[in-house]
Amino acid sequence: MAYRVPGDAVVSPAEGLPARFRHPVVQTQLRNLESMERDAAERGDPMRVRADAVSKGPEGRALPPSEVLLESGRAVFAEAETAQRPTVLGLVVTGHMRPDGGEVTIDGVAEARRLRRALALVDAPDVSEPNGDVRLSAVVAEELMFAGRPCGPRAVRRALDRFGLADRARTPMADLDPGPRVRVLCELALRRPGVEGIVLVSPDRHGGDPEEWWRIACEIAGRGPGVLVIAGKAARTAIFAGPGGGSPGEATPSRAVAGAGEGRS
């Protein structure tokens, strides 16, 4: 199963929960679930996450000074190159990694714990990506578990039916097309208690048409959550090269600053 970064929403025992998931650690983490759900219910205002000149590593080698603004109801593209930087930026924005420079705030407050609760880090290489040899059905079961939902075979079949992927249940994640992969992982992450937005890391590494997963990001943002997509320059060019750049009215692109002295697009 995929490795889960600390602070992600956790699972509560629910009807249909397989016995193998009834681990003492899961039971201990249940104490957090009720407060997370209560916090989510009480927060009615739109979320606003700002990363101001965040950097990581000596002279910003792991992550040069970068700026991102993520708000509820918007899909935002942040450009980050190299194999490591998209994941580092995703970890910093979601509160799982402390930046060496700059800061990340949520609704004007630098509170890493709330960032971890409000933002789900999706498909980040070596951090939250599913193992390539794990079947789609197993990934769906695990995500339902982390959302505190029933995650037995019947619940998994229902979820796959909703995504139109019932015939791909036994497909290894490495063989799943990029569009369905992004759809499933993002939609299931949004079911976790307290999650108000998602940070999708490097969907371009799976190949395919970048416009497909960007349309999915915009569609999800149109329903209210904030969506940050971190990917490379080639994907950005493919998405925003057309008239108006992407889908007017659905998204406003924001570029991670490639280095000191460069401005935002």
C-alpha cells in the first residue's frame, strides 16, 4: 500500500471495514477524526492558502523561492521542474515540510497543522503515490478507509461504478490511463474529513494529454474545493498555449517562481 505522510486524515471503523485495517495505530488516530469533522462543519468561509517566497535547501537547491496562491473554487497551476521540486513544493504547501525560507499561511495564519488537515497531497512521487503494482480496487479500498467510509468489496464496486471504471478494478495502477488515475485519486482524497482542497503533484509524469487532467482539476474546483496542480513547463505550455490560456473563467494559472528575481505570470 502507499506510504501516507503524517497528518493526513485518518480512518474510523465503519461498517464493512476489513479486519486487516483494524490496526492499533488506526484506533489511536480515531481520536482526531471527530474533531476534524467538527472543524470542517464549523468552517464555512472560503479557504485561502498563500506560499510566500518558500524555499528549501542550501541556496534553494531543493526548491528555489516560490510563490503560490490557492483559494477555494479555483484550479491553479504551479510550474516546478526537476524530479524533486514538485514533491518538495507540494510537501511545503500542505504543511508536511517546513520551508527554509518564506512561509505558508492558511487564511492569513501560519498553521501547519491546519494545512495538513485542509489540504490532501495527491499522487506525490515517493510520498503519497500508490505503488505501481497495486490494483485499482485495492487503492480505492485504502482511500475509502482513510476517508472513514465503508471500504469492503461492495463499497469498492460502487465507487468504481461511479467513476465508470468497474472493468478496470484489477488493473495495476502503473497501467491505468492518466485521466482516470487523476480522477480517482483526487475524488477519493476529497472524501477525507476536513479536506478543503487538493495538491496534485506531477501528473505530467504519467504521459497522456495534459489538458485532460487539467480539465478534471478545473471541474473539481468548479464544485468548490481549491485545486493546486504542480507540473513542468511542457505541460503548462500545452495547457495554456491556446487562446485565453486553458479554460477562461475556470482557472487562473499561477507560476512557482523559478528563481530569485523572477516574477509571477
